Amino acid sequence: MPPRTFLGKVKPLLGGKFVTAQYTLSVRMLSSRIRFVAARISARYSSRRRVFSSSFVSATDKMDGDDLRSRERQKEKKQTLRARVRAKLKATFSSSREEDETTTKRLLDSKVICEKVLELDAFKNARRMCVYIAHPKLHEVDCSVLIREALDSSSSEFGEEKVKVYVPIVDDKNSNVRFLRVRDMEKDLEKRTMGIMEPTELDWRTNEPREDVADLKENEKLDLVIAPGLAFDETCKRLGRGGGYYDKFLREGKGREAVKIGLAYDAQIVDGEAEDEAIPLDPWDVVLDVVVSKSRDFYREKVEDANFRT
């Protein structure tokens, strides 16, 4: 019996017959060839894997132990400082108070802080800005006053859009934060990640995806980013909550060239010269341009005051 054949090219004809290509290849020969090639690929891959593994181990062995220990100490300092600031915030907005009283204090302090930001040229001159939505349980400064002011001034008497406002939506899987455009705080937001109000993916007006700040054209500049944080100091260093979302956006995204302003309650301002309150900086951490609190304002040294002050 002749060996079964591999049909390189098969064309169906009437009557159920088939016409093969001019060449035929024995299934046995083909199987043998496949096993041979597979064995060579496997051997080559195993060899490379051994080389890679040994190189990785060698590189790890060569890492400076002092650097590793320093990185761990840096991480521990951040964790300790975060815990200290959270305790200060809890004491400021004490749970022993009535909820209405706590909310009133938070909103009043936030209003004072936001009114100071409204007077900054960086805000007045901004045509495209990113502003976060505060979560009360995180004790963040409520900046809804800034958003409403920007939206109210977004249209001129001629109907032209003067200001575009983008608010964050968190992508937890990739540690990214995206900023989508909103036009109405009541209609364009919904409760999402951690109960935080975030923009809907689709604009209900058009049923199309919202405008993303990442899609701005090269000649369209993002002017301002209002960034949240857990702690700040007088040199405009910022300590986040550990997710790295904003540092990534401010370092690599459209926020890189924008003016960066942090909003803080007084309890969030730490003494940068005190060893136990100094904010440690990792290579990926971004220093802000301005920090505004109820009692004090701080400007980064290299920034010309004229660009920000009234």
C-alpha cells in the first residue's frame, strides 16, 4: 500500500475527486522532518535560556547591596510618613465630630485654598487643564470650585470654547490615569473606582468616546495640572498614596510640560528639613511647581514668581 500523502494544494472538483499539486510529500517523511526541526529549536532555546538565567543571576549578584538596602529604607520612610500624615488628617477632621461639622470644615478650608488658586495667573491663563475629583474619605482638598469656575468661563459671548477641563479616570490594571474632557459636573460624572466620581467613557451628548487629553495635537498644549497628594513640603515635593499614577502622567504624559499645582490642607504640609518628615524622592517622583494650602503657599525655586503669582 503506498504511503498516505500530504496534499500541498487541494482543489475540489465535481464528483468528489481531488487534484493535488505536482509534488506530494510522504506523511512519514514530513513527521520526521518536523520532529527533527522541533528538537533543534528546543535545544537552541534551552541553551539560550541557560545563558539568560546565568546572566540574570550574575547581574543580580553584581548589584550593590547598599543600593538595595537604601531603596528599602526609602520605601519604609515613605510608608512611615504616609501613616503620620494620615493620622494628622484624621485628627484634623476627627471622627468624633458630627459628620456635618467635619464636612463643613473640609469644604470651608477647600474653598479658601481654591480661591487662592483662582487668583494665580497659571489658572487664569490656562486654556486646557486637568483637575482631580476629590474623595472625602481620602481627605483631599475639594477642588470642585475650580472645575465649576473653569467650566463657567469655558464659553465666550461668541460661543467659542475658551477653556477645556479634563478630569481623571483610573486604569488600575496598568497603573495609568487618563484625563477625559467634561462639560458638566452633574451630567458627565459617575461613581466608579473606590467610589470616586469619574467621567463616563462615552459622552452622552454624542454617544462617542470623550476627548482624551492624551490625544491633544502637537500644537495643543496642556497648560495646567491640579494634582492631589498625601503630603507636600516647602520645596514643592509631593508624596502620593503609592499608586504612582500621577507621577507617571506628570513625567511621561502630556502633563510633563504643564504647570503643576498641588492642593493641601495645613495638616498635609510637612517640614522638609526634619529628618522624620522629609519627603524621600525616588527617580520617578515629580516635584511640583506650586503648592497651595490654607495658610501658606510654596513656589519651586527655579520657577519665576511672575509666571504664577497675581
